[in-house]
Amino acid sequence: MTESTARLSLPLLMPAQAQKHVTHNEALQLLDALTQLVLSGVGLNQPPASPVDGACYGVGAAPLGDWAGQAGKISRRSGAGWQFIAPQEGWAAWDTVDQASKIFQSGQWVSGGGATQNLAGLGIQTTSDAVNRLAVSSDASLFTHDGTGHQLKINKALAGDTASILFQTGWTGHAEFGLSGNNSFSVKVSADGAVWQTALTADPAAGTLALGLPVTGAAVQSGPADATAGKILTTGAFGWGAAAAPIASGNIDTIPASGVYLINAAALAGSANLPAISLAAGDHLVQLQSDTGAQSQIAISQGARRLAVRTRNGAGWNSWREIVTQGSLLGTVSQTAGTPTGAVIERGSNANGSYVRFADGTQICTTANAGTAACATANGSVFSSSAGTWTFPMAFAGTAAEISLSGSVSTADRWVCVGATSTTAASWKQRAAATSSTQLETRLMAIGRWF
């Protein structure tokens, strides 16, 4: 017959035992200590200096003094001495030092109310299930750092699987972002939890995150011609809708939306509403339109390097006005019904001299030398040269009376007189106060209009 119980090792009363009360009292003391076990610390190697009678301690692995040789046991203060009990697997106790429950497991006291690894499920304020093995019912959840940072990782096995975060209302999904069926990051939305729209997709194979990934989806422009309000702009479009096809109609007054459009020279040929800046196929027309209906158009001639602009605020368009640039400052001047349609300044030269034309119609013709002459023919009280004719390098418009001519020679004793004048030429003579056989050059200038 055993002399103690199997579980708590309580001493048993034996037949014909003397002083049975001693054995009985020892059993009661053990029951008092081990039932609802409370430890005043675990892993202790040094007995406390002033222990309280009945207090229990978890002895450490290298005990000293009165505890020597009692590693891993429970030490109970009993009167002036110590009573040692070997704990068994699964015993539970409350540690007053850590203020936590402890379990004796694999020869040591561990924290917690049970196993913390490989749990089948965990529900906090709610019940977990086979799919949602971790379930939390709470106003909020906090994940904070244990060091300098914190990562929340959602891992999947294969590229075709899903690793995402789903947002629900009444257990119906309405938004989801993550890796849904592939390795492209996407943002999806749904009105009913059944039909889903992919709003954004970032392709990881097309670039690095630092450089920016190509983004597609219903919330992004489908192409440069997509000018739908509220969409995210793509590089090269900027919300203008750069046309993939040229303007199809000859009437650019009725382009419906803001955009960058290609000129179709064949369709627009002869249109009265085009600016006179030599537009050709491949040139661009930019239209800007506000929500009040006000519009602006900018025509761009790449070949001629010229720009023209017009505006509309109401029923009709204003006239085209060219924007002066390096491409239109110097060149060939032109006009239609008195309105300049070409460059601002035109200049040139030929065998008859040099000329300058201005967009307002002014023309100036000059010659370095219209001819040389000697003044030897008496003409009243002065002497004249023979007559010369200067053909203008560019003809004038209007009448001869509208042309102003002047001339000079390289001496103060001789001057130039202008005779008969037309829109294409003028006659001249040199005159002097005294006869002279010296041949001097004649310089002439004519000012008028070219239209």
C-alpha cells in the first residue's frame, strides 16, 4: 500500500498508526498550499530573507542555501523550515510578482493559460471558424512596433492566389486592394459584392516603384483621347485628349471638347475659319474649354514655326491673331483685306538695291549707288549731270505721289534732284554750284507702301 496520494503526494493514514493527527495535519497543510496555488515568484535561486509562513516559491535551476538540491520544486515555508513539493505537468499557479498565470510545462513555469503555438483558432470577443481562424470583435485593433518599425505581412502560396484586404458593409464586400489572382497590385470596388470593377492596376513587370509603375483601370484614362471628367491623367494626355485620329470635319468651330487635335490638311483645305499660318498635315490644334462655355484655340504650324490664337465667349469666334515668335518675326510679309497674315518684317536685296517691308504696309527701298555722274551741263545758275534712272528693288503700291524719295552724294557741294517717278522707278540728276567733271556716286532712298 502506498503512503501518499498519486496526484498531490498527500500523506495517508496507515492502519494502527500512532499519532494519526500529525499525518492528517500535514496533508491539510499541503492541500492548503497546492489548492489555488499562489507563487511569490518563480525561477528563484536564493531563499527570501523574511519569508511568510505558508508562502510558496518556484525554485530555479541553481538554488542556494536552504534550497540547495531542490531545483525546479515548489518551496513552501512551514514554520521555521521549508517544505519542498515536486510540481507535476500541467499544474497551474498565479505569480504575484509578474501578476500573471503560470503553467508548469516541460520542467519549467511558463506564462499563459495554455499552449500558445499552433492553435486551431482564436476568437477575441467573438468566435473563430475554419476560414477565419483569428477573429476579433473590437472598436479598433492596434499593431505597434517592438523596435524601430512594424510590418503587416499577407503572404500567398502562388501567383494565382489572393493576398488582399477586403472592406465589407454588413458582411458584403465593397472594396478590396492587394494581389488578387496575380502579382499586380490592384484596387477593386463593388456595389453589391458580386460584380467587381478594377479601378487601378499597377504592373510590377513594367518598372520599379521608385520610377513609378504604369497604372490602368476604370479610374484612369483609357488612352490620350479619353477626356472623361474625373479620371486620373496619364502621361502624354494631361486631360486634353490628344487625338489618335485627325480632325474629321472641315469646321473647327464645332470641336466638342478640350483636346490636342491633329490637322487633316485634306479635310480642312479651303476652310474659311482657319488661320493663315500655312497649316499642314501633322500640325496641331489645341482647344481649351471652360465649364462656362468659353473656348480658346491655338493653331500650331510646325513647318513655318508659327502660332495663332482665337477665343470664343458666346455665340461666335473672334478673329485669329498670330502670336509673334522667332518664326514669324522675320520672313515673308503678306496680307488679306488689309489684315497682316505673314511675318512682321521682310527684308531682301537684288541688283537694284535693298528693301524692307513691314506688316503694316510700309516699304523702304535703298540703293548704295544708283550711278556715278559729273556735273558739267549749265542749267541756269547751276550745273547738272545727265539723267539717271533707278529701278526700285521692289515695286510700290498706290500712286507715284505716295512715294517719298531722297538722295545724297558724298560732298556738301553737290546734291541730288529727283525727277519723274512711278511705282517701279525714279529718274534723278546730280547738281552742283560750279561745273565739275568729278564722277560721284548717287545714293537714293524711297519710302511708300507695298499694299
